[in-house]
Amino acid sequence: MSWDFALILFVALVATGIVWCLDVFRLRARRVARAEQAAEACRNNAAGLDEAALREACAQAYERAARPPWWIEYGVSFFPVILFVFVLRSFVVEPFRIPSGSMLPTLENGDLILVNKFQYGIRLPVIDRKVIDIGSPRRGDVVVFRYPVDPDVDYIKRVVGLPGDVIEYRNKILTVNGQEVPRERDGDYYEPDRAVYVGQYRERLGEVSHRILLNENSPQDLMPIVRFPGYGQCAYSGGGVRCTVPPGHYFMMGDNRDNSLDSRYWGFVPDANIVGRAFFIWMNFGSPSRIGGFD
């Protein structure tokens, strides 16, 4: 979906850019010359008019001759707007809408968020190829990426495993490189999608402290939904999974641990699929007070 919009925006930019260039470098000068000729002809054939009437008639003749066709007028008007949106969306920030509750309690269904497009490197628009490497995702970052199973769909999850990490999730306990990720109980959370109260915990991944939802008493069978690339790097057994993250890939999980379809089920996210780091909620029409940053 995001690719389709990026392609449409790029095509619109090219089309209006061509019109703008044609107008600036060729057509505008022709219109001015034609308008001056029309005004001169008006002055030469305006017998019987007083000075004020002559001036008005010739001004109208000049304006009619100088007026561009509708396609030039619209193209020239829209080009700077489309250029601004294209540059902003491709290289600076891009808006996204949260479509589900898989990132509760950090992000709610309906949150409108901003994603930093340059923090992990500059990528060429449309083809999405990285040309300048600025940085890489860190453990604990909330990241938007193209779903490996269907790259036309954008997903948002939290980075749990970096390239080379050994990630294990068993009996609702997350370990990274053999070390249990610390968490402590932080009350209960009402999950609106399922109309139930769920245990809320404060978890620390790397330098990031954030909240997760978890029901320690409910069963959770972890089985792959597809035979994903790097499947041999994972071992499923006893309702748990242990994976070694391949080079250039990341292991993603939702903060709503019992209600998130993530790397535990469909595998690793290649670096090429990374869109950017989510960092700000700019609106939620159902809950305007949620505006602000998040961990």
C-alpha cells in the first residue's frame, strides 16, 4: 500500500515537474511575447476610445493572451506542493496509522504516528535502496517495516533481536543471548479489542524501558505460519521458540505479547524492509490526549 502511494506521488512529481520546466524555460516566454503583441494590436486598433477605456481594453487583451492553458496552470501550481510532500515523506518523516492492538499498551488502534525516515540511512524513493548508511535499528526501537510475507503491507513492532543475537521465548519468558530480559509487574491494563484485563509489565530491552501486556497463565502455542527464509535458524518445541538472528536481519515482537503476529510466527525482517523508527503520536481522533512521544 505504501509502495503504491509512493509510486503515485513519484509519477505526479515527474508529470508536474515536466510541465513546470516546460513553462519556465519555453512556454512562459512565448506567452509573454504573444501577450505583448495582443496589447500592441489593441493600441493600434482602438480608435474612438478614451485613455481609460483603451488602457482597460488593452490590459484585458494582454491578460487573455498571457493566461496559460489549464493543464499548465494546475501543473505549475501543484509541482512545489508535491515536491515538498515527496521530499518530506521520502527522506524526513512519514505518517502511519496503527491498525491493530498488537503494540498495546505502547500504541493503540487508531493512533496516527510519525516515522523517522533518515535515522537508519538514506534510501532512494520508490526502489527503496539504501545509498547512505547513517545508523541501524537498536534493541528496543519501535520500527515500521514491510511485512516479509507480503511486502505491500506495513507492520510495526519492537526490535528484540539484532543480527547475531540468540532469541528465546519460552513459557512467556524472553531471553536475549542467554540473559533473561528483566520485567516487573506494573498493574493491569484493559484491552479494548478483547474486552479483558491483562497483566501489564515494565520491561527493559537494551536502554529502552517500556510496557508490555502478558497473561502468564494462558497457554500460547508458537508455531510458524510459513516456512520463512532462515527457518533453519529457529527451533520450535514445547510451545516456545529459539532463534539465531541471521546477519542483516532483525527479530521483531509486539508489546502485546499474547496477541501479536510477529517474528515468532513468520521469521526475520531483512534490513532492506526497514522503513524507519516510529517516535511520535501526532493524533488519535478517539483519544486526543495521546498526542506525544513514546518509548
